[in-house]
Amino acid sequence: MNRYSYDEQVIFAFVKDDQLVSIPARHKKRLVVLRYLVERCFPDDRVYPEKEVDQRLALFHPDVAALRRYMVEEGLLTRKAGEYRRAEAPAGDPNRD
């Protein structure tokens, strides 16, 4: 029996020395990594200008455009007029706070 959760195993596999080594190709794993990054990069419920979003994501991985796009597509961030905000968790979703 593995003592680490699935999410922890994915993070251990893709994050080394606080850097995202690659963006997972598999949707399930990518979603785990994206949720982790949202928690790390956007802790506050406020508006983030695109430039700040890019700066925060660049601390983890150079392909900030892909990460931003994936986060919006997955409903983790909302985008309006070049400004981003953490999306509210849908009711009953145990994977979102």
C-alpha cells in the first residue's frame, strides 16, 4: 500500500526543486499539477493582471501561456479583459476548495 495519495505522487513526479519539470500530457495528471500551481501562485481571491499571472507562473515553468490557457480551460481561473481571478469551486466538488 502506497502511503502517498495520487495527487502527491503526481506532484513528486512533475515538480523537482520547486520547478515544474514538464507539463503532464495526461489530462488527469495535468489537472493535479494545475490545481497545485493555482494554490501556490494565486492564493488570494483577487484580480491578477496578465503580466503578474505570467510572472508568478514563470517561477515554476517557462511556458506560461500554456499553463494560463490550461487553467482557464479547466475552470481554475477566469479571464476577463486581460485580468485573471481564481474561479469559485463548484458546489460539491471535493477536489476544489
